[in-house]
Amino acid sequence: MDKHTLFAVFAVTALGVLALGAIFWVWLCLGIYKPGLRRALAIGSIQISIVISLYTLARGAPGEALLNLFVPLPAAYFIIADASKFTHFISHFAIVGIVSFVGCSLLSVLIKATRPWFFGISTIVALLGMIVAAETVSRTAMCEAATLAQLGDFQRNTVYWSLANAPREFQFQIHALALVDDTAFGWSYRTMGWYEIPTDAQINVWVGGETAICH
């Protein structure tokens, strides 16, 4: 089987899976008007799809966001797997997400109309709260590490920029950049610390964000 035939088989299979997924999705969502298990599954699936798609959209991938509306569970797995690489960073503000989620969930007890949708609403609010908290944590951590390493002031992009743009292949902008004499340092959210950028790569990296002045 040559590569053209293989590609055609793959394309037809992918389209078939998407078509079946769309048909099942429509059938499931139509059940939202009927009480019972199908309605509960429809409401739960819609919420998961919306949350996953909004997160993917925030990551700067509108095409994937549209696709994730139809395949939310596999997308959720890959998102969780990707987020697990940054547990050290997330742990600093995870409590904000937990409190936001619990608070919205308790609020749904008082507002009856929101009860079926509490998971989606609470998760979206929790994610927004975590993104806001992450900006403060990021700036503070960068400044503390820069002070310890005597790096001085540095250029940084916002956490939202990092969420929407990194990591990408052939990525030349980085989270943050500090220059000391002829040496450049970049910021890593995985280790929550600065790392030295190889001399031959320094010319390729830059930051288009603000100048962070740490006191």
C-alpha cells in the first residue's frame, strides 16, 4: 500500500469517525428535552465539551477547540496529561481554583436553575480564578528567583500569553528573558526557575511583554 492510498484510508476513517461522533452527539443532545438518564448524560457531556473547548481556545487553538466539542473525553485526557508537567507551578494557586469551584457549587444549591449546570459553571469560574492568581504567582516567583540569582530586571510575558502561545514548535518568544552581561537566562514554569540559554540560541529568543522591575 503506497502512501497516497494509506493517506486516503486514514482520511476516510477519520471522516467516518467524526461523522459517527457528530451523529451520536446530536442524538445525545436531543435527549436534553426528555427527563431521564439520557438528559443527565447530555447535560454532563455538554458541560465537559464547553469547558474543554474554552480551555483549548484560550490555548490559542480554535481548530482544536471546535473539534473538542465532539470528542471531549480524549481531549480532557491530553489536557490533564499536559497540565501534570506543571504541577509545581499549579500547586501555588490550586487552592484558588478549589475555593472558586466549591463556592460556585454551593451557590448552585441556592439557585435551582443552575443546579444541572453547576459543574460547567464552577469549572469555568475556577479556571478564570486560577489564571488571575497565576499571574501574581508568576511575577512573584520570577522576581524572587531573579533576586537570588542577581539577574536584575527582566522582560516577561503574561501568564495568559504563555497559556495561549507556549509551547509551540519553532517558538522564539519565551516566558521571560533576563540579560546579564553577555549571558541570557530564560524562565521555566516546570522548574519555577531561571535557566541559562546556550550562546548560539540567544540570538533567536526574545520577549515582547513588559519589563519587570523587582524591588
